[in-house]
Amino acid sequence: MNQKRALKYKRLVDEEVDIDATDQYELLANRYVLNGSILSILQTVIAFLVLLIFVVGHAEADAILFFLIPFFASAIFNTQFTLFNRRFDDRMPKIADKNYTEKRLEILDEGERHIELIALFKTYAINLSILILAIIFIGSYSIATGINQSFSLLLIIAIFIYNAFSYLLKRRRFY
């Protein structure tokens, strides 16, 4: 539904000659695409919550099949949504393209690029803070309860290291 509306407004942008109407149609088209992104992420979150319910409920190993149903449904929708993005904007690079990020930024105008970069940087900074809190919490929980959480701790530390150093080393290339 969101995709049909997004394409409808995108088509109206191409046909419209009135600048104000064009801006309004473009805003609506992009809003519907963003709504699709939100739905895509929500489906993945639901699949993860189903997994959490199985873990908390100490489900049997064969119950993993029930987790896979919402996970695969989410994967199918996410794949379809990724293909839709290229249909919505044919300038959009393929995910497998070399220098995908650079190509993605090139298609944005200056204002869109500014919004994108601010959102990404804020997300990066908040993610690092959340990872630090998760490391402290899991480490404290492990020590306080005596329940070994070393695998989870190691995994989150690895994600923290990747996020922090990947960003810094990529920036360092340009200075």
C-alpha cells in the first residue's frame, strides 16, 4: 500500500509543473517510502521478539522452526522492499555495488545529504553509548549472578570495536 502510494506521488512529481505541488508530492512520496522502511524494521523486530520469547520460555531446539517463520517472512518483505527502492528511484545503486555508500550519497541533493549525515552521525554516537551501557550491564550481571555471559559480552565488545574503529579509521583516511 505504501509502495503504491509512493509510486503514485513519484509519478505526479514527474508530471507536475507547479513547483509547490511538486514539492508536496515529493514530500508525500518520500514519506511513504520511509513508512515502508519503518514497517520493514518492525517486522524484523517482531521476529527477534519471537526468538526472545522462545529463549525466555526455554523452548526446545525444534521450536527454532517457529522462530524461522516470522524471520523468513521478514526477510522476504525486506528483499522486496530493497527491490522497490530501486524501482522508486532508478538512480539508487544496488546493495552489492562497489562504493555503495558513496553512490547513495551522490544521488542526494545538498539538503538531503545534510539530513542523512546528521541522522547517521547521531545514530553512530548513540549506538556507541548503548553498546557501552550493554557491556557494563552484561558484565555486572554476569559477576553479580555468577551466570557466565562471556559469549554475549565478547560479541557486544566485538560490535563496539567494529563500530568505533570502522568509523574512525575511515575518517582517518581523509586526514
